[in-house]
Amino acid sequence: MERKVRVRFAPSPTGALHIGGVRTALYNYLFARQRGGDFILRIEDTDSTRYVEGAEEYIMESLEWCGIKIDEGVREGGPHAPYRQSERKEIYLKYALQLVESGHAYYAFDTPEELNALRAELEAKGETFCYNYSVREQLATSLRLSAEEVEERKARGDQWVIRFKMPENEVVKMDDLIRGHVEMNTSTLDDKVLYKSADALPTYHLANIVDDHLMEISHVIRGEEWLPSLPLHYLLYRAFGWEESRPEFAHLPLLLKPTGQGKLSKRDGDKLGFPVFPLKFVAPSGEVSRGYREDGYFPEAFINMLALLGWNPGTEQEIFNMDELIEAFSLERVGKSGARFSPDKAHWFNAQYMHTRDNEELADIYLAQLNERGITIEREKALRIVAQIKMRATFPEEFWGLSSFLFEAPTAYDEKATKKYWKADAPRIMGELKTILEGIEEFTTEELEKVCGAWIAANEIPMGLVMNAWRLCIVGEPKGFGMYDMCAVLGKDETLTRLNAALSTLPSTL
RNA sequence: GGCCCAUUCGUCUAUCGGUUAGGACGCAAGAUUUUCAUUCUUGAAAGAGCAGUUCGACUCUGCUAUGGGCUGCCA
């Protein structure tokens, strides 16, 4: 029996989604698409205290920018709507109570303050507090209290939670698609809270299992930080009697900081000088975090870079578009150890995409940049310029710096370049060049190359001599692209004006 | 502290018992070029340590070390 592949990306709207989260979403998406399955976006907002305004929209906009398309979600709807856990509140209590009735869970009336005090007390003695079989019958739980007393407490408004009754000394055997077989003894685990009366909301564990079951999720692909709670999740599926349809699990290795220790965190971005978020994010507090999009990354490059961080195709191919990723992806080839994020590699990926980018698209960007500087040129000209400068750029932001000389005639001549290229014959050769250029009617790259090339060949002028001197006259610095291309863009008048200016400014004899 | 996961060049990684341990980023040198860049060539650069299994171990096992995660009425 082949089960339909259905995966979900289930972020919490507690702030901007960082690139580790984007990668998790991407792997889920690739897996689903490859298997002809569905990709679901579920918002896990069961912690009312950590909710951040705008985070949900941010998540959806990020996925959209990345080219990750959602099949079912809060915006798209779907057969299992709603997809926001806060809107599914009433579903969870029923399941929590079912567990209490079947003896897999119990009520606990300890207040957070009491528990903190208990923890602190034991810590002072050098011991660690674990809410499990060893204490649950001594504390204020339905395991110790009588049924009447439990009802009484509930009736008088005492806050309560429902905790999972973790079995004592049982080895849970689990399978992970990436890590293989994993075993854990339940005695080291604690009785996790599943449901809290304070806000009538479940915790992650309950909501997650219930929703994955209800939404018929076939594969859970998530971060490694969830591995320690996998036994709990296995046990929950068993307690509910859902083992038959329990999804398969794959725990992804974490993304680590480029330098230093620890996993990549939200605060690393500005500190290390690279974005950790796909998009710029303005927190309600006003704090601004930079994003890949705003930093000039192409979504395709960003996705390509992220896909290769922790996964590899087993071949030497490194450049993949989304379709190729879908085709090549496999969970078996996801690495087991944490991957350190590398800003250098991210730059390289973007440069690769920049070099092969469509000129039309880049021209749009370029024209807009010029417009901001009050410069207007024909689209056809922008196309030609962009074709040249994209080979030299990593980000669109570099366009102006790579082409500003086209709009600003030199006001001075670089000293070093002058010394190096304005040699004895230069004034005479440039003078001759001027005459040649004046005779060219059609000032195009092809025509310039034909006429000037013939003149250079006929007079056996060293290529380096003429070109470098020419460049000095036109640009004033050792910058720019091909001389014929540059002069064609500048046009005959401007080219001659600059040449004349240079001839009258630079020494005529040496 | 306890539990779990991991460990190949500086970084991302290939290798699924027998290889001169391969590729990419970055770095260095050189070549090409008309500046810059691109491109190309070359170079430096790795199996954490110690035992064991085996004819043979980067690959399997154990221990140690190191790194990471979890240990919340957070996800």
C-alpha cells in the first residue's frame, strides 16, 4: 500500500524565519514535489506569549520569494482547514482528555512558581529535577489526589495542566530516515505537559501529533533539535492507537555559525556581516534585520546555496535550479553532522547566477538604479551595458560602480595608470586614433573593431599600447570593459570629446 | 550534571573494507586578455586520539576527546 506523500512545514510565528528554517521548508518541499505529494504550511502558534505581529506574513512571503509553493495552508485553505493551531483550539482538549481517560496522561496542579522553586531547591543540592515517575505521585496530580478532589480543584478555578505519563524504564526503538535506528530509555525522559488550562491551548507535542495525524502527514522532516522528543512522539502515537499511520521521521542536521561556536542564531547576522534571514524583517520593537533579498541575492542562488548546505547529489554538479533539485534530492544523501554556513560560498553562488542572468531582467534593475540618480538612457543601451558588467558583478548594487565612468567624464587621470600607459608614442598614436574615429560613421562595436583593428594591424601598433592609452583617455583609470564596447556605448561625440580633453591635459611629449 | 546526535582539507562535501582520499568555496602562484573581471592551469590543505575486528579500515565495534542538540505550562 503506497501512502500519499504529505509533508508539512510548521513554523512558529515568533519572529523572522531564519535560513535554517527556510532550508527545512525547502527539503520538505523538494521531497514532496519529487514524490508527487503535498506541501502543507501549518502555523504553530500555541504559545500566545511569544507571538510576534507580522511573523506569519513574513514566513509566507519568504517561501514565496524562494519559489516554494504551498498546497495547503492558512492562506490557501485545504481539506484540513484551519491550518493555524490557535484556530483549532477546541480540537486538542478532546484528545488530551482521551489520554487521561486511557491512563496515558494525568492532571497536575503545580503552579509554575512551585515547580521553579522545586527545581532551584534541588539544583542547590546539586541534583536535577525531573518531573517523572519518581515524583508524580508525590505532587499535586490526579494520580495522588482523589477524583473528587481533582474535580473540586478544577471547579474552584485552580489552573491545571495535563501531563503525559512517561513509562518507567522502557526502551523506545525508533527509526530516522537520516540517522537510522535510535533507541532511548524512557526513564531519562520527563512527563511533558500536553495541555494547559491557563490559555486552553495544547503544547507543541500534543498539537503536533494530533495535527499530523488529522492532516494525514506521511513524513515529518524537521530540525535535529526535535530528536530528543521523538520518543515522546512515538509514545503519543501509540497511546492514541495511531501507530499504523505514524509518519516517518527525518531529523535534519543544524546550521552552525560561520565562526565560533553554536548553532546559527537570529542575532548572528549583523554581528558577522551577512544576513540570516531571507527577507528584511522589522520587528514590532523596531529592530531591523537584513535579508538576502534586500542584500541583492537572487532567490535561485539563495535556494541553490541552501540546498547544498547539508545535502549533496553525489555528483560534482553544484548549480541546480528548483526543478533539478526536485529531481535530484533525496533524504538519504542528507548529511548527519551540522553544517557551518559560509558567506563566501553564498557570494560565489550569487555571482554564478549573476553571470548567467537574463539581460532583460538585469536591465530593469539597472535602469531603476540610474533613474534614482536622475539618469535616463535607452533600454537598448542598458542591455548592452548590463551584458558587460554582469560578468564583473556579484550583486546588482555593484552595477553603478562598474559603469559610472560612462556617465561621468574623467576629471583627472590616475597617476599610476598614466605613468604606466602614457608612454612616449602615446600622444602621437592617440592623435592618429582621433582621426580614425572621426572618420567612422556608424559608431558600433563591430564597426569600431573593424576599422580600428585594421589601422592597428596595418601600422603594427602593439595592442597593449593603444588600448591602455585609449582607456586612460576615455576612463581616466584602468577600469571598464572592452574599449570598442565602451566607445560604442558612449557614442562618437562623447568619445571624441573625452579624447580631445585627454590630449590637451596629458603631456604631449615625454 | 543527565540523555541523545555527530566527527574527512580553514569551510561545504565525495568515498557505502582494498582509491595517488576526489570535487567546490576561499587562499597562493602562473597563463590568457586591452584595464578590471571572466576563464584556464598548477599548488598548499583532511580521515580527532587510542584500542579492537579483518589479509586489509576513513569506512565496522568499543573507549576517550571535541563539537552540537535537548533537559520549560517555548517551539
